[in-house]
Amino acid sequence: MNVLAFLIPISLILGGIGLAFFVFTVKSRQYDDPEGDAQRILSDEYDDHPKPD
């Protein structure tokens, strides 16, 4: 039972770190256009350079 005193806080810390990295990726707009990629793969046009924002 003494092991649980170490494992529970460690798991909470690792979960918090994972959540912080997920929030960071959402705020840095890495998941901005998931539908665009799905439609782009069906297109016959080949685009070497993405359109500028």
C-alpha cells in the first residue's frame, strides 16, 4: 500500500503534463483545418506550395 502513495501523485503529475501539452497544441492552432486535409487528398490537383494565410 505504500507504493500507492508514490504512484498516485506521479500519475496525476504525468496526466497534468499531458493535459498541458494538449492545451498548448490547441492554443498554437495545430488542429486548425482537419476537414481541409480530408478534402485535399481527394483532389486531382497536386499542390507543391500551400496557400499563404
